[in-house]
Amino acid sequence: MYDLIIIGGGPAGLSAGVYAKRAKMDVLVMEKAVMSGGQILNSEQVDNYLGLNGLSGFDLAAKFREHADALKVPFEVAEVTCLSQGENGRTFMVQTADGRKLETKTVLLATGAGYKLLNVPGESRLAGYGVSYCATCDGAFYRDRDVAVIGGGDVALWDAIYLSKLCRKVYLVHRRDGFRAAKYVQDRVLGTENIEFLPFFEVEEIEGDQRVESLKIKNNQTGEKRVLAVSGVFVAVGMVPQTALVKELVETDKAGYVKASEEGITSLPGIFVAGDARTKALRQVATAVSDGANAAVSIEQYLS
């Protein structure tokens, strides 16, 4: 019987593991990937984490894991396939892909959210080398360069606005001619001189040898093809929260994110959430680490 099982070994899960171990909980962190760190492993450089700027995502993740290892936080490489309440209604059963079942008093869901992909040639190969899914994370690396933003929702438009302050030129590529964002955001985008809106265009391929060099696009109305010479491609076509394990247990919003404040307390006592899987405005390494700390403190209070 564990006090806490943390599902997910990204920044939120690692942070929670450190706090839980310091609180002398019997804790276990379960991560399906061999390497801890989550999405930051795919970042070529992290320039906005306080005090550790300039590290690669891999190196930052390694530092997070080293901290947890120094405190002897237990880890297990395993994929959790099912989460259910125990027979007494006060504990939880965590089942893994190999059929094992572990019992715990509390669970912290720190599984994060995945970016929706374009699924075009070059995207996966150049991820972290010019292909980015977070303008606020990586935009500073493209100062005075030409970039493209893919998408037509709020995130895509705000990304274009943010990048227009840093980059020489921003192409906003959208498969339709209308935006889903608020009208005042649309007006701001269309009124920004160095943002060029390309409606009805879809991405065919992202090109480059070691890094992104160009973007092939095609107009879905006329068949016109263009090649944009860009150094960065920012994909903003949505995110998918990794919350399938708890969708029948706790309350989520329409997009599937677990409803919880920064304390990580969900609608079901004993289940907590931290990081990108919860409802929040900003999904960054800093907020994930904060979430993990807050959730661990909430869990300690719950257990006592």
C-alpha cells in the first residue's frame, strides 16, 4: 500500500516526487518512457526556466531527475493502463500494461498533454530543430528571422502576435479563410505589418537538412503551391490532454482537461492532478514544477 502513486515523470511529476519524499510519504513515480522529463526532452534549448537558462531540454530534465534520485525517490518504468477505486472506496488500484496491480491511498495524475501534430513529412524529424509547438518557449531563438505559424485558433493568433515582436516576418498559415479566435485578436493580427495571413493553405512538407529551412504549402481551393523560406515552424493546431485514465472518475472540461485549481484537488477525493493535464492558462515548465509542489502539499494535508 503506497501513500501516493504519481503517474507521469515530467516536471510536474518529478517536482511532486521531491516534495512527497521530503514529506516522508511512501511514494512511487511511474513513467512509461525510459527517460524522465516529458515534453522538455524534445526542446533543443530551454531559455525561460529561472536560474537554469540556456540548458537543452534533455539536460534540464536530467537535472530534475538527479534531484529526485538524490532524495531516493522511487521510480518505475511502466505504462499505467487502468485506474480504479478500491473495493473500500478509500483507496485506488493502479494497473500496469503487464497486468500488475498496485494499491495506493492517493494518486497524482501528471501525464501532461500532447500537441496535435500536422503529420506531414519532416515534422517529427525536425521537431526541436526548427519545428516547435510552443512560441513562448522557443520564440526568442528566432529573433530577426522569418517563421511560420500554423493554425487559426486563439493560440495560433496569439503566437503570431508574440512572434511578430521578435521575428522579421511571420507567415500565418490556415486551412480556412476565417479564424476561431476572438474578433479583437483577429483585428490585431490583420493589422500587424509583419504578419502575412495565408488563408486556405495547408502544409505539405517541412524541409531542411539539420534544421528547418523551408515550408511547402498548398492552397486547398486553387491548388497553388508555395515554398516559404523560414527558419522556424510553430504548430498551433491544438492539444490533447492525456487524461483517459481518469475521464470516468473526475470532472473534466469540454476539451478533456481535469478541472482543478493550482492546489491540484479534483472532484474525487484522493485523486489529484498537476501540470499540463489540468485546466490552466499557461502550460510551461515553471508552472508544471509549481503544480507538482502544490499538489504534493495538498496530498500531504489530505493524508493527515
